[in-house]
Amino acid sequence: MDVDNVSSDAEQIELLNFCSLDGETVGESKEETFAAGENDLALNEKDHGVYHYNEAIKYIGFGAFHIIQMVCMGIALSSDAIEVLVISLALPQLSHDLNATDLQNAWLSSIIFVGLLLGDYVWGTLADIIGRRLTLLMSLTINGLAGLLSAFAPNYGVFLTLRFIGGFGIGGSLAIISTYASEFISAKWRGKYLGTLAVFWTIGKITIGGIAYFILPVGCKITLKLGSLELHSWNVFLVIASLPALIGAGLFAVLPESPLYLLQTHKEKKAVCVLQKMFRWNQYWCFSKKKLFPIKQVIPPSKSYLISTPSKFKGLPVIRLLPKRLQDFIWRPLPLFQLNLLRRSILLFAIYFLLYLGAYGLTLWYPTYVNNLEHHCESEIAYRIISGDLNICSDNSHVDHATVNNSAWRNKHLRNAVFRGVLFQNTNFTECSFHDCFFVNCSFISVNSANSTFTNTCFKHTRNYSWISESESFVNSYYDNSLIFESGQSDEPCCLHDRCETSCYDDANVDYNKVYLELFYVALATVPGCIISAIMVDVLRRSYWLSSLLVLSAGSCILLLFFKTATLAVVALIVFSFVSVGAWNTSSLIANEVYPTELRSTASGILLSVARVGAILGTLLFGLFINTHPTIPILITGSCFVAAAICSLFLPATTRKTLLE
């Protein structure tokens, strides 16, 4: 058989079947591929063991190799979810031990997204240059090691730096895993496979929420001593959270490189070896088991979309001094903006930006939103109590934004009581006891606490003006970021940030045990969402299915405007989580299918970088208005989803289409 003729004819078939970029479809459906495969050249090529890549993947089928690969990638994906959430869960305790201010706490929560913003772009582009497997192995190792070392960070600066490095590593696996997975699977199974893989993100969220529930509850403190090093519960929590990333890195060491990437880089023999390995593993279990491996040669893609260094830049001394691979890295994203790819790139940039802007803000700030609803109801009750007979003798009482003026408290014995924004003026506490109580954002003016005790009680962000008390009144209690104005010295307050060995770590505005439980319910709702979406992407046109999910997500946001109780708000957020997870998974699937192999990871990385900008803006938007005008960010979130839904309608059809080579 004349190999030159085969290559020439193969190029014609590839251009006809796989590279129709200007039309509304990408590749061919499985029925069309079969029809083309039974034409003149296809039969002749198969008789000699020559296959197109998509035909070879289809012949190998779905089996044990893909299940093992899914578990390995799933562990890596779960580790990313764990690392993204771990700081927000451990923040109350680690903030206490690192003596972090409110501004520093904000940076602790945000620094991982700065790392993600950079990591998505860098690792995504590198994956198209040095390979998917090596990039994943490197990024997971960096993520795991940075997370592990941060558990032993001696101070705030070191901790913040290590979390940034960890975020940079997370960006690699998030940008590449779906690309890597899609290149091992045929069109028949791709939607279900990637949809099922996304469940592991939820497994990671549920796992870390469960670990936090048992290790980081209110009042819990684990202390382990390793020589001179003392580990608290948050240190142990971070060590455990780093393990899945390190395990994932070890598993990727035994997985093969993407055969489609190997073909793209002209390593046809290695690609055939990988396909043979997949076939051999599938012999243990496969949906359509075959006895022989007839594939001897896989036809590589003949069309390249890459752009070399533009001629007007080649003469610049700076460019000439750069290594060839660094030049490839710089110019790699340019083809995404060529005329034949420009439309889909603009649409996907808009969808990713709008989706992440809306979803991240609502997801990260929902505990505060729900907490505000609860306290709004409690404060109405508190006002009635304060203006009445001061009957707050029960444990676990909550008093919000009230004024206690010219009052006498006698023989009041309270446990686990919380006072937020309360002004105590001309008030006498006589023979009262407060155990494990919180006073947050409170003011004390002309207060006398004779013969009263405060045990394991936290005074956070309080202002004390002329509080007369006895030295033995405070037992294992402390002031946190509070001001004391002594009589005659009101112009020179004393700022107290004293700590003591007490079990009081938490910001009293949030019941973190309840937050962990709500996180579990919201995360659990994504499991059926992932499964249903994985089925529907192969039933409906994927762009239409994505648009439908985005509209439903917008509707679940609007429900929050009508649900005025905390319980109903959690229900609305569960519905939002159930629907929006399908939108995330479907948008990722489409993005992997509309770009050719040599640009697929680069496109994924840049799309996620654009998405991070939206996520940061959404987080800031919610943070700015959540306590004053929560309606504003909720309406903006719903509008973002509607706009993204409109953009989705114009994406090309990819359902059951072969990947662009």
C-alpha cells in the first residue's frame, strides 16, 4: 500500500470530517463516522492496521482502563476542592493563632484565587507544550507540598506565601484534568464520563466538610507536641487536607500520556503503545470486548492552528534571545483569536466570566446571608425582651443590636449566650455569672459588675468606658481587638488584644457547626445534579442544555428575594447548587470539544483565568453589599446567568461529535 497516498487521502478525510471550524458542528456524529469509515479508503486503511485517532478510540471502547483512570483523576479533582475550601473552614482558629487582623483574614481567604488566576494560564499553556501528564504531576506535587508545609508555617507571612503557591498548583490540575480525560474517551461515552468525573469535586467538598465538623467544632482544640513544635486542630486539619493532592500526584506517575497529544507532537509510535495499553487493560472488563488489537498505525492530524513568532517581532533582540519553548509559550494563545475560532472564544469567555461571577459570590457568601436572616428574626425578639422585663435567664440566648439602659441585673446565670451590637449603659450586674458567652461589637458605659463572674467569655471588638469590676471577676476570659477607656483618659484608649488558654476561637456571629452541616447538604445536592447533567448532555444539544441550566440557576437566585427565613434560603441554595453544577460541567465539556488538540489545554487555562477574574469580582460584590443591600448582588447574579444563557445559544453543536484533532 502506498503510504503517501494514504496520508494524502487521510488529510482529505480529516479536513472533511474533523476540522469544520466555521460551521455549526464540530467533527462528526458517530453515525456519520461509521458511514465515512465504510467508504473507499477507510476500509482499505483498516485492513492494513491504519486508523484515524477517533476510530481507534472507538474500537478500544470503554472499560477497566477508563474506570481506573477516573478514580485517579477523581482523587486529584477532590484534592482541588479540598484545598479551595480548607482555609475558609479553618479560618477562625488559624486566625486566632496567627494573630491575624481582619484585613489579613481577607487576604487569607483571597490569596488562593490569586494563585489560581496565574496557575490556570501558566499550567494550561504548558500542558500543550510539555504534555498533559507531566504538567498534572508537577502541579499536584506543588499543591500538596505547599499545603503540607503551610500546616507548619511559623508566621503569617510564610503561611500566606505557601497558600499562594498552593493556589498556583491547584490551577494546573483544574485547567487540565478535563482536557486529559476527554482525549482518552470516544464521543459515545465522553459526556457521561466527564459528568461522572465531576462528582469527585463534590466528594471532596463533602469529605472536607465532614473532617472539619469533627476536628474544628466550637470549643474543640487538639494539641500535639512534636519536640518544640505545638500543633493545634487547624494544623492537623491542613495536614490531612494536603494528602489527597500528594496521593493524586503519585497515581499520575503510573498513568500514560494522552495519545492524542502524542500524535499532535508527532510521536505516533508512543501513541500506538498507549492505545495498546488501554486495550490490554480493557481486556479485564469492557462493554464491547474484542480479542485482537489490529491498530498498527494512527494517522496524525495534518492541520495545524499554531502561530509562530510574528515576523514583525522576530527581529527584536529580546525575542531572539528567548528559548524556542518560551517563544512557543508566549504566542500559544494567539490562534484562539483567529477568525475561524474567534466567535466561539468570545462566547466562551463571556459565559465563563458571567457564570463564575454569579456562582462564586453566592456560594462563598451564602453562610453570611443565611446567618443575617437568622439574626434579623432574633433581633426582633431581642428588642422585645430588652424593652420588657429583661427575662433572658435561659441558656443559649441571643441578643442583637439592642440598648440596655439604667438596668439592674441580679442573679442572672447565663451559658453560651451571645450579645451582638448591644449597648450596656448605666447597668449593674449583681451576683450574675456568664459562662462561655460572647460579647461582639458591644459597648459598656458606666457599668458595675460587683460580685459577678465572666468565665471562658470572649469580648470581641468591644469598647469599654468606665467599667467597674473586681480583678477576680474574669476567669479564663479575654479581650480581642477591644478598646478600654479609663476614667479621665478617654482621649487615650488602651487597645487590648490579649489571648488566654480558652476554648473560645470563633467569631460569635457564625455558628460554624451549623455552617459545616449546611455545606454538607448543599454539596450533597450536586451529586444528582452531576448525574442528571451527565445523561442529558448526550440527549439534548449541549449548548441548549447549558442555556436551560443557566436560566434555572437564575430562577433559583431570584427565589432568595422571596424567601425571608433562613430555612427557605438554604432550600433555595440547595436548588441553586443542584442546577448550577450541571452548568459548570457542561460549559467545561463544550470548551474541551470546540478546540483542536494543540490548543485545548491553552484554551482551558485562559478560560479559567478569565473565570477567576469574574469569581474575584463576584466575591467582592457580595462582600460589599451582603450586610446592607443583599438584593443588589442577588439581582446581579441572576442577570449574569441570563446573559450567559443567551450566549450559550450561539455555541456550535458538539453532542456526540468527535474531538477536533
